[in-house]
Amino acid sequence: MESATGQPPSPDQSEPRLRAVDLKKSFGNKVVLDGLSFSVAAGESLVIVGPSGTGKSVLLKHLIGLVRPDSGKVFVAGEDLWALSNVERNRVRKKFGMSFQEGALFDSMSVFDNIAFPLRRSGRPASEVRSRVKECLEIVHLPNVEDKRPSELSGGMRRRVGFARAIAHEPEILLFDEPNTGLDPIMTDIIDEVIMELREKMTPTIVTITHHMESARKIGDRIALLYGGKILYDAPPDEFLRSSDPAVRQFVEGNAKGPLTVESQVAEGA
Amino acid sequence: MTRLLEAIGRVVLRVFEEVGTFFSMLGRVAFWAVRPPYDIPELARQMVRVGFDSIPVVLVTTLFTGMVLALQTFNGFARFHAENLVGSVVALSLTRELSPVLTALMVTGRVGSAMAAELGTMRVTEQIDALTALGTEPVQYLMVPRVTASLLMMPLLVIMGDAVGIYGGYFVAVQLLGANPVAYLDNSFQYLHVSDDVVSGIIKAAVFGLIFSLIACVRGYMTTGGAEGVGRATTRAVVAGSLTVLVVDFFLTKLLY
């Protein structure tokens, strides 16, 4: 495998947009990522599934440099994230849009200012910011909440505002951490539709974490099963769903018994 | 015996770790402070929070300190007929020592705790991660305005505290204890050197502002463990901030004399 360490951004189309190489990460004694490698091509949509507590969110945070791996590398369009300076890493992060599990909205700001945040930071004129915020709120079916504070919104609404903030500046790479967990079935489908529309319009590279197999099938070009700090299985949706691999079967069919054991069932209610 | 040594070792290591973290974060804040974009509106907001909003607390603290100082020294000095020196004792103690230190302690409790709680909550609710994910440096966006505002506003608060405290002393001496107003004021400013006494207090104030705000921001920024963690961070910010102010005060006084 070629090493791109320290190279300037390469226009090389063959280089995957995101590439993780032999990532290892432990918190105390708990090994979360155990030599994990994968890549996502430009414009591709990868869905990561796996039981709760297997480190899916941690993996997503590695891809954008929020968590530094103990060893291994993350390449974003060929640039080694941890070989860059702080300032350079922030430049690379501007290519991303990320939605967090609980929304992670800035609670000192209104909904409008939250969504406007990435737009203003990229220096867009006020009129454009206004219309884009409105547009993003319409996309997630939340009109007329601009002036509300995040604390006035329900959990599901916060999540959708977080989603709107992630897509506002039309980033090249989107990371969605359980974008539809805790939403009603209709809203879940709407978010899936939004992701599919985004793909048609802007062909971003997307990595999504979800528990909904139906969503995974709709929005993913590939589905990867994360377990024990490694990718156990990685295949296009149809192949994934038809797979006879016992771990995949257990997850797809939702069996309590099988090779997968859920380590922290208390953590999430999905 | 070994257990005692181990415990001492742990404390020493911890102190070194904290000091190391403080200076490394100080370096990061300085690095990001000089880089664009400069968020002037946020700086102004923080200056209001640290400075303007602290005025009542600082007023009451220094006014009563000046008053009690005059009361105590007057009674004491009367025993050897040195009442005429009360004015300068009050003025010198306030400008050199009491106004900067007490203001710093009060503002640490009022503003430092709020900073730690705010940043701590942002940390545990992933808001700091969200900032980073949007390509915004949290040190620049959150810490630089808070630390700069504290560094700038503390000297102003202390200048105000000096004036109010001296007035408090004057009020007690002249109105309650019957000192001669002209002689008292004369004596207050006779030995007070602006370039030396007042300025040393102002330098202290700026350093204290830097210390308490940075400690509070770092404690908040490094919070782990949910709501309980935020509580812990807030307590530690106030305790560590206050103690550091007192310790640094001694060395600064030594240095500035």
C-alpha cells in the first residue's frame, strides 16, 4: 500500500476519500479498535452497523480527527490527518459535515445561529446564510424553529437540527452518527430520503452509523459490520443481507443468541 | 513508610502534571490568540461578563475591606498615638495587596466557576467535538476570548476597587471616628506612589486574571464523566484558581518589591 505521509493534497482520483489503516485504540483496559482498516471511495456511501458499545461512534470520531488513534493512520483524500499541523487539520475538517448522536447543538445559540455557524465561518454573505438556513430546515421538515433555543426542542428535533447543521455548508464528506435513532418511522424514512437526495445532488462521500437495517439497505453502497474492534464483514447491501455468515445473520435477524454478544446493552436504547 | 512516600510522590507528580498542563495550554492560547479570525463580538461579550457584571461584587468587597481596615488600624494605632498614619496604611494595603487579591478571589468564584461549568457542559454534550468537527479550534473560539477578557478586565476592576476601598477607609475614619478629613487624605496619598504601589497591584491583577481564567477554562475543557464531572471540574477550577492566586501573590510581591 502506498504511503501518502506528509504529501500535499493529491488530486489522484484512485486515492480513496477516506482511508483508515490498522487503527488501534484502547480506553484503559478496554480495546475498542483492534487493527481496523477500511476505505471509502469518493462519492461512496458506507454504512457501519454493529451491536451497541462496539465503538462505532469512536470509529467515526477517528475519521475526522476528534480522537487520536493509539496507532494506525487516517487518510483524508490522501492526507495523513495526524501528520498535519493543528491549523492544517482544521482546514481538512472543513471538508466534513458531521451529525452527532444527541445533536450536539450549541446551546448558547438559537437554532438559526447553529445552522448558520459553518456557513458564517466559511465567509458566506448574510443573505445567502439566511436562505440556506431556511432551506436546510425545510429539508429536515422543521420550518419556523429558527428563533428557538436548542433547549426548547425535543430530542428528535435536536437531532434533525444537528443533521441540518451537518449538511448546511455542503461538505464533501458526511459523517452521520445514528441520524435516525429515536425518530418515528416516518421521520426515519424522511432522513433516509434526504440522504439519498444529497447523494444525487452533490455525490458526497458518506459514512453512516445506524441500527436500522432498512435504512442501511437504502442509503448504503456497502454495509460493514463492526465487532470486536474489527470489520467482520463488508459487502454491498444485497450481498450483506443475504450473507450466510453467522455473525451477519444474527445481526440482520436480531437474534439474542449467536457469535455476537452485546457488551453494554444499557448504553443505548436502539 | 513506603505508602507515605508513594502518596507524597503521587501529589508531587500531580502538581507537576497540573503545572505542565497549565503552561502547555497557555502556549496554545497564546498561539491561537494572535491568529485570525479575531472574534471581537465574543471578546466584548466576555468582557461584559468578567468586568461589568462583576462590578457590584467587587464594589461591596473592596468598600467593606477599606472600611474594616480603617476601623482596625485606627483602634490599634490609637494605642501609640499613630492615628495620623491610618490613611496611608489603608491606601498602601489596598492598592498593593488587598484589592488585587480579594478581587481575584471573588471573580474566581463568580466567573471562574461559570467558565468551568460552561466549557465542561459543552465538553460532555459533545459541543466541543462539534466545534472541532466544523473546523473551528475550540481553544481559539472558547478560551482565547475568556482569557483575554479576564486579563484586560481584572486591572480595571482593581483600579475601581482601589478607589472604592480608599473611600471606604476615608468614610469610616472621618465620619465615624472623627479624623480630620484634610489630614487623612493628605496622609493617604503622601506615601502612595502610583508608579510603584498602584502599578504593582495592577500587574498582579492582570496575572491573576490570566491564572484564574486559564485554570477554569482548562478544567472545563478537560471535563470527563457527565454531570458529575462538570460539578467536579467547577469545584476544582475555583479551588485550584484561588489557591494558585494566593501562592503566586507571594512570589509576585517578592518580585515586584
